Amino acid sequence: MNKKDLNRRQFLSAASAATLAAAASKAIPAYGNVSKKADKPAILGGKPVRTKPWPPWPVWDKSAEESVLSILRSGNWFRGRGSTVSKFEEQYAALMGAKRCVCTVNGTNALLTALHVLDIGVGDEVIVSPYTFIATYNVVFGSCALPVFADTDPETFQINPDKIEERITENTRAILPVHILGLPADMDRINAIAKKHNLVVIEDACQAWMAEWRGKKCGSVGDLGCFSFQNSKHLPCGEGGAVIGNDDQIMDRCYSYHNCGRAFGSVKATSGYPIMGTNRRMTEYQAAILLSQIKRLEKDTQRRNENADYLTSKIKDIPGILPAKFYDGVTRAAYHLYPFRYKKERFNNLSRDKFLSALRAEGVPCSSGYGPQYRDGLVEAVLNSKNFKRSFTKERLDKYRKEIHYPDNDQLCKEAVWFTQNLLLGTKGDMDDIANAILKIYENRDKLS
């Protein structure tokens, strides 16, 4: 079969690593014309690859309506007058393989609770990933500590373990790895570094429900794990969050802190409010929604993984398309987002923005993902605040500014492309549509660039 005569589906089935290696070495052309006559791109007036809608999200289970309505009718919406939040906490802890769970109003407050009970505050430093949702380092700033970024591993989209130790100082108290996009970080290396330097590990698993590291659920591998149940998440209730852990005393402090500082378990006192606390409680009707949604979590996770694996097999040999890689310890991903890197030089220097526009025109929703948020003004505003000027010396803040240099993360931010998780709840035919759309753009790269 002549390579120039391959149609889109044949290419995706037939392209081999050996052929690509030859192309990379310039022994043969790098798929200059995959088909004799490529379809006209939709962005130039051609017919889109896909016009059907994608699976919606979130999905409501009508069988759960009575349980939610019964709570609303009862007036017992506060967890102190009901048992629904406690019931969900028990189920979620068991599902995650953790001893305990405390629910909060959202994932951000789960992270704030974890930082507080582990005594991270004024003057401390926390190692975090720069490729993350803004909440991960906002909570560190909110604790009057400094989020110290360790550069990203572009191949995995995760914090690079090789970059962590060089960022540790005498002020470092914790490592806050993020299982971003639902893909596990390298927890073996991270835990080993933490143990060596006597640091705590708080897992930001807000996008990683059911993801696994060596068979253990993400969030249960460090000292504490934090989750989000926001509307877009795999386990949604509009807003919501959770902290999980295995140390009873620490989890007692989590519960007491999130419940206005009231005594709980090992947290004892003669008065009603023995410790400083805040109200971060989840409501009963949120928990009722979660008890409904948790029923579909395993099945949905399996489908996302199957479709993600299939999609990867279809696009990994397209020049310039580099799906995320996994560390050896990853036994399961959650795929809150499906990511790949886009190398424009293999597409006749078609910019990523134009690639995304062309892909959307073919009926495939997509995003460029996170940018270099450490340059968006927020960091400088915090460092210039009265609170931080009181809490840190000028020399220390100036040194922090000078160390904002993360070339690998900068490059990833220029190349990343995301698909949202609901696309992965479709069929293999849906994955074929995504792959065909990407290849169609590749075939027409000379017309689009």
C-alpha cells in the first residue's frame, strides 16, 4: 500500500513507530500527503467531521430525587441535624482506601483545612506545581505562606521530581503535589524527598477521583488528600470538597476546624470551642446528590480510561501530536481532562490558536489549558500586600521574585491541548471523530498555516 494513498482511518491504523522513526530521520517524507485529496477543512468552508452533540455533564439520576426532596422537606439541611454527610464521608473514605473523610464546602476549603491542621502558616514555604488551577497556590498565599514552584515535567504534565529538592530551604514545610488533569504525579519520588527532608505531603487530588498510584487511590498516598466535587468534576454536587487521611488525630483536627472549632474525638476542651476554627461544613442535600453520583463513578472511570487509551492509540503517530505519558507507578488515571502537546513545527508552523480554531470548526471542543499564572499579576499583588510585607523580609520577597523561572512549564503552556472529560464518556466512534479531525487538520496544514 502506498503511503500517499492512505486515507485517514487507514493511516491511524497503519502508521508504525518504525515508519515515524524513519520520517524523523528524514529518510522518507513525514507524511506530507496522507491522502490523495484531503477533505476541505471546516474552517475554510468544508464539511465538519462531526455535527452530533457530545455527552452532557453533569448527568442527573432521577432515582435520587426523592432522597434530595425528603431532606429539603425536612428542613434538616445542616449536617448537625442529619446523617447524610456522615454517610457519604464513610462511603467515600472506603472507596478511596482511607480511614477517614471530612467533607467541606469545596475543594479550595479542603486544601485550606489540610494546610491549617498541619500547622502551615506565616513564613513557611510549600513546594507546588506551576501547572495547576490557581486554587492550589492561592491556598498557600491564603495561609500567609509562599508557594514555591518546582518546574513541570512536560511529558507527564506533572511536577518534576528532579526539580523539587533544589527548591527546598530551611523554611520549607510541605510538598503539595497536584495530580493535575486526573493523571497521577510520581508519588514514590515525592514521598521519598518528603521523608528525607522531614516534610508533610498534601495531595491535591481535586481532579483525580479513582486515579491510582501502585494500586492505591490518589489522595491516600500522602499525609492528607484533598478533593473537589464542583459541577464539572467526575463526582459533582455543584460545589463541595473533602479531605481524606489515615491519622485519627489529624482527621479529628480537620473535623473540629471545619466545624467552628468544636470538640471532636481527640480534640478535647472544657468549653464548646477549644480551638480556632471556621465553618466549612457541607450541607445535607449536597451529600445526597453525591451519594447518587458516586454510584456511577467506577463505571464512568472505566469508560474514560478505555476511550482515552483508544484515542491515544489513534493519534500518537500523527506527527506533532504527543499525548501525555505516565510514570511507571501509575496503575490508573482519572482523565478529568485528556491532554496532549501540539508541536506546531510539524504542522507547517500552524499556530496553536489556529489549530484549536480548526479543531473546533470540525466539531471537537478543545482548550489550550493553563497559562503561566505566576506572571498574571496575582503573585506580585500578593507580595506587595501589607500582610506579606509584614510577614516576610524585603530580601526574602525579592529573592522569591528572582526565582520565578520555569522554562519547561512555559513551554508546556505554549503547547498543551485539552479535551474535557465528558468527551471520553462517548463511544469509540466518537474517539474516531476526534482522531479524524486532528488528522484532517494535519493533512491540510499547508492550507491553514
